[in-house]
Amino acid sequence: MSPAPVPDSAVWQVRSQRPIAYDVVKTPGLFAPSNTTLLGYGRPGGRRFVVLDARVWQLHGSQIRAWFAAHGIEAHYAIFPGGEEHKNIDALQDLARALDAFPIHRRDEPLIAIGGGVLTDVAAYLAASYRRGIPHIKLPTTLMGYIDAALGIKNGINFGASKNRLGSFEPPLAVLLEPAFLRTLPRRHLTNGLCEIIKLAIVTDAALFTQLETHGARSLQNAFATPEGDALLDRAITGMLAELAPNLYEEELSRKVDFGHTFSYGLEARHPQRLLHGEAVLLDCLLSSLIATRRGLLPEAALQRIFALVQQLAIPLDTAVLEVELMWQALQDRVQHRNGLQRVPLPSAIGQCTFVHDIARAELERAATDLQERLLHDDEPTLQR
């Protein structure tokens, strides 16, 4: 009997789902000797590769070292310089070489990243890449990381002139939030994170916006170490996770959290020494709000509330960076990133937004002029550096 003929082509279907489950845990006193939260992740004792921001090492290094020693954990501390200029392949390779020289178990000795958004992005990308993936834990030490950058599963580095062009999606074992780290931040880095909270409030949460109006200035003044400040951060985290969790892999490209992340992309890449991420985002939010009002989407009264809040919080904005051509090219790049459509979130009320795909260059140019005029003629001098 002859064997059955072999078909010219065949299809083997592979289907799998990777579960994602991690906790975001607020842990005051995380490195107090009696606090065992961090011991719940990975095998007892053993080794840990700890990536630490240089400033955090200076301020908190002795306490962190003492905690690991007290719990019998051998740790290697890789000190990472702060700043967007270090979010690159060279920094990633330096960390990879240090990790390779300090072997850890592949599954039960997690990498621990302690620092701001740049550090946690680079360290998480290292964890996603090393041996094709090792577990990691994120401990954000900046307000930006605390309420935004460290909460999701995205990571990456800048490449060429583009931000976050190389990266991956890799869930952490956990995100541990220690509010005490916020107490040692300079005011500018507190306002940097506050800009992201304003962004979230404008397009997703009217009650959060009201909290900012009522308690934002005092919370900022006290580094959020008040009951009102703590509640404000908790609500921001809850709102951010509500937006991120259903769409962790960004299958849906029309994302409310992309508000403020269209035109800012070009500004931040061009002016890394002049603009922090949140500052660029807030400029974008104001531009987008002006466009929305001129289109009849956002009532003038809501626009006035947005500008009044920025003035009340005394957030410095550098309007000299508003180069229309640069922002227009950033929009074209975002069209590619968003799969062929602009998908620009514009506020339609405080706490609500809609998506548009047809912003014209002339609209952007007029919004930039309007923004410069509004801020330059404002009576509050702190709006200008």
C-alpha cells in the first residue's frame, strides 16, 4: 500500500496566552528593618541585582544596604546616573555587563530597580532581555514614576533621535510604592509628576481635577505628605491603572493616557536639557486644549479652569521651545506609531475626551501662538522661566 501523498503546504497553529498578574503596593517604611514586604518576592536570602539611581544611593543607600544585609541577601548595587541622556544602549550594555558578572537565578532572584522613570524603563528592558526574561521589581522614587512611569508593563530605551524606539512589554513581579522617597525630591521633579496627574484629570476624572484645584498647591508644598496629598496620589494611581490594565499591550491605539503625548514627543527629544517629560506633556495638554476649544469641543469655561489650575500650582513653562515645525513632525511620527491615524485625544469637558484624526498644521500654529500669548501676558511670573 502506498503512503499518503505529502501536501505541498501545511499549517501548524500555535495559540497561547500568557497571564499577567502583579500588584502595585503602597508600602510606607519599605526599608525599615522590620518591613518584610520585599521578602515576599523571590527566594529567601539568595542574591539580588539592584539598580539604583545615583541620587537615591546618596540619600538612602546606607538604609537600603542595611536592609538587605539584615535579611541575609547578597546584593550587587549598580549605580545608575539620572537623566534622559542615559536612557540609551550604552547604559543598557553597562548594566548587562554588571549583571552578567553577578550571576543570579533565572526565576527566583529578581532584579530590583530603585529610581525614576528613566531607570525603571532601562532596568525593566534589561530584565526583559537578559536570558530572554528574568523577573523584576520596580520601586519608583520620583513622583513621575510613582503615579505613571512604573505602573505599566512598557519599558525601553531611546534610539537615535527617537524616544523609546527600542523596548518591550514585560510585566513586573510587583511595583512597590514608598512615599518617603517623594519627600527628598526637588520641587521641579514634584511638579514634573504633577503634570501627569493634571493630564489624567483633564481627560478622565473631573473629581481628581477638583481635588487638584482644592488641595493641589498645599499637597505640592508638602511633597504630598498630608492626608489630602496622599488621597490625591491614590486617586491618580487608581485612575491610571484603570486606563492601563484593560489595554496593557496597547492593542487599542486610541488611548486617553496619550493626551499630552503627541506634540510633546518632538519637544522633549529636541530639548532634553530644557524640558522634563511632564513639562513637555503639560505644554502639549494646553496646546491640545486650545485646539479643542477653537473646534467647539471644549467649553471656554473649562479651558479657563485648566489655565487657572496651572497658574495656581505655579508650574513653570518654557514657551520658547514651541517650534511649530518640530511639533508638526512629531505628529507625523505619532501617526506612524498609531498605525496610520492621528488618534489625538482632545478634551471635550473636564474629565472627558474625544479622538480626532484631522488636526491641520495651521491649527497647531495658531494654538502655539495663543499659548505663548496667554502665558507671556499672565500676571503670574512663575509661569515663565
